[in-house]
Amino acid sequence: MPIETRLTQFETTWVPRLNAPLQAAIERDAGDTRLADAMTYSVMAGGKRLRPLLTVATLQALGVTFEEQRHWQPVMALELLHTYSLIHDDLPAMDNDDLRRGEPTNHVKFGAGMATLAGDGLLTLAFQWLTASDLPATTQAQLVQALAIAAGPGGMVAGQAKDIQSEHVDLPLDRLRVLHREKTGALLHYAVQAGLIMGQTPQAQWTPYLQFADAFGLSFQIYDDILDVVGTAAELGKATQKDAGEAKNTYPGKLGLEGANQALIATIQTGKQALAELPAGDGRDLLAAFFSYFDTKRVKP
Ligand code: GRG
């Protein structure tokens, strides 16, 4: 089966299953309030569920059977946290975006104050959900610690702070890579780590999984940067070096479009090499299929 099909099949099975209880679970915990409406609005706004899918795929690769009572709340906690980051990122005080996924952003719909609180609510509820499953208490504590490290001032928030500070600064590539690792990579790293923790996998076996996660995270960011350039070009392949150069703190800005594409191809290769260390089988193939998110043919040489 082509790897694109493998990924599509996995999404078709899992996205509806993960989504089904979501709105009711938020309303159960946030009440019938305007705040709950604001939280639900962004959570139900059509995200790809990439991070929860990565956790579920890691569980599958480890041979762990998904059980709703044990796994659903901790798996979806990450989606709550991701949604908070998008709501806050869109706020007038940050990127000041009016549209996300083609719809009005949370603050456009609910006002900046309520959008801030919707983000706060989702961030906090994520940790509540990590501790509300049938998993052993020690496993729950490990999840809480790992997510706090990934999302907090040593991870995503640090990356966002660097992003704000470097708005008018031309960052060298190594500092850009750190910024991306924190801002985008840390949650994707955690998505795989959460599977390892929930599967109670001995830490000695974590390395290839986390190397895969980190390669996926970097690929994700490089690809997002490339799409920003080629997606705005009138026709695919017509994006110019000038388009790339205008976006300073991006991979195409540093390396040119073709250079960024080569970096993407090399990063995907690194991720696949890491997976080659895992036992052959369907679970490993499923993780490899996540690289089919990236179309390395968008850039014409
Ligand atoms: C506000 C603390 C704080 C952090 C914000 C994630 C983030 C940090 C900002 C989002 C801005 C951005 C463009 C980040 C790059 C990563 C990215 C493309 C995130 C979007 O993730 P997807 O594609 O989103 O998984 P969906 O819409 O599918 O949920």
C-alpha cells in the first residue's frame, strides 16, 4: 500500500473516533457557559488532529491497544493545549490574525478578553485531562511533567518568546532551528513521548522514536515555511527566490527555496533512518507514513 494511503486510512479511522466525545467532554468540564462556547469553537474548528494521531500511532507501533478510559483524555489533552497556543498566537497582541482555518479567529468571534480566557481554560483543562484517566498515577505524573516541559518556558512558550524578540532581527540558521524546535517541535516531540510514557516503554528504548519525532517536527516547520512561499505564488513552481528572500526568518529565507526543499528531503531521510532501528512491521510503517504529509515536489528545481 502506498504510504499516502496508509496515512489517509489511519486518519479516516481515527479522526472521527477522537472527535466524537470531544464537545461533550469540554462542556462537561467547562459548563454551559460563554467560556465553554469559546473553547469549543476553536477545538471543533477542523484541526487535523496531527498531534493526537501521532500519539495513537506511537501506541500502535508499541503494540498497545487503545482503550477509551485509559487513553482518550490524555491523548486529547495535547489537542486542547495545541488549540490554546493557536488562539493566543492569533491575538491582537501577538500575530493579530483575523482568520484561522478559513474562519474568524477566536478573538474576532468572542473578543480578546474571552479568547485569552478560552486559551487559559484549554491550557489548564489539558492538565486536568492528563490526570483524569484510568492510567496509573505514576504514568499520569510523568505525562504532566513531560507536557509541562514541552509546552512551558523551556519549550513552546520559549520559542514563541524568541519569535517575538526576533521580529526585526535576521537570525542565523542555528538560532532559527532552536526557535523552531521549541515553538513547533516540542509539542510534536511530546506527542510521541506521550505514547512511550502511556505504553510504559523502558526509557532505554525511547531514542529512535524521539529521533523520528524530532525529524518530523523539523520537517513540519520547513514544509510550513516552504508552503508560505509557494502557496502564495500564482502558480506552483513560479515562486521566486525573491519571494523566499522576503521572508527573513524562514528556511527559504535562509537557504532559498531549493535549499529549503533539500533540507526537507534530508530531514525526512534522517527520520526514516531512525525508524529503521525499530522492529519491522505495520507499526513502524505507520510512523513512516506520517512523512507523506510533506510533498517534496512542490518546489520545481
Ligand atoms: C502562543 C504560547 C504560544 C505559542 C504559539 C504553535 C504556535 C506557538 C504558534 C502557531 C503559529 C505557527 C504558524 C506555528 C507553526 C506551526 C504550525 C503550522 C502550527 C499549526 O499546526 P497544525 O497545522 O494546525 O497542526 P491545525 O490547524 O491542523 O490544528
